Amino acid sequence: MAQAAAKKKREPVDLYRFEEEAYRDGFQLVCGVDEAGRGPLAGPVCAGAVILAREVRIEGLNDSKKLTQKKREALYEEIVARAASWSVAYATNEEIDRYNILQATFLAMRRAVEGLRIPPDLVLVDGNRDPGLSCEHTVTIVHGDALSASIAAASILAKVSRDRVMEKLAGEYPQYELEIHKGYPTKKHYERLREFGVSPIHRHSFLKKFFQDARAK
């Protein structure tokens, strides 16, 4: 596993630097991978994988957390229209409870890469841990969603896709107001958990201490 060292803040940031270095090294199909939804108490974790052709430049790419919902939605549509290949995949809340959140995240990443129409010859992964992808060449980049165009694109696909899943689940479990907090551990979410208990879409392994503390009061 290779790891690319990069500073968290650079002015200005060249989002295509890692991709261009890869092209100069002889790679042609460079894929970015990122996840969304590691922290919530409910719902799946989602991973996105995006291959951008070398000539494609998408204005406004950035870490999805730094973008407004409106901007993310607009970029999502542009990415899926212009990417050479893209894929979104999930690991369920049951898989998170079974394997732990880190391994479930890696599982979603592997599924996303395996779902690409075109297999990449290099994958850039956000973070500092290799998820065990089938691609022979994998580079991890700390804060990669703010430093690499393809990882930023993957982060946007993952975030928008997961939010849409949670909005759909909100219709099935309206008592938790998932459309507002998307399953994250907000004050309102904890209030609803105290009132209604856990649902089939909650991550039980994330809530053990919460209910232990509640019983102790």
C-alpha cells in the first residue's frame, strides 16, 4: 500500500495534481474513491468510485462536506454525465454491526470499484488505510477529498446518494425525522430514539452505550 503525504491546506490547491502525476507515470484510468456516512447512528455507509477522463475538468469540485446541498446536487448530475465510469455502493447497517464500521466502509469501497463499467489501473483512496481493492495499484491520500478531483467527485456521489437513501427511509420511519439529520447523532435524533427505541435500520453497535447510560439514569 502506498500513501501520498499531503498537507491539509494548500493555497492554491491543484485538484488534478495527483491525477496528472499518475498520467505521467503511465496510468490511464485513474479512479477516485471516497465514502459518506461513517458517523450516523442509522442507515448504510456509502462509497463512490469515479473515473474522470484526462481531458475532463469539472468546475467547483471539492470535499462534499464543504459544499451546499444545492451545489452537491448540481455537481452530482454533471459528474454522472461526464465521468468515463462511475459507481456507488453500500454496506448495510447490519453489515456495519457484523463487521464494524471500518471494515464495512472497506466493503462498500470494494463494491463501488467492482461496480465500475471500466476497471481502473490506479485507484486514489481518501484516507490513510488501504481498503483491499482488487486493483493492483492503490494510493491513499489523507484529506484526498479536498486534494484530488476524482476523490472529490467520488465524495459527492457518495454523499448525495446516501442522503437520497435516508430521505427515502424517512418515509418508512417518519418518527425519527431522518430527512432532517440523515441518521447523524443529533439532539433530535437521540430524543426520538429515547421515545421510539431502535428501528431495523439503526446501527445497534453504535447505540449500546447510549441505551446503557439511559438505563442507568
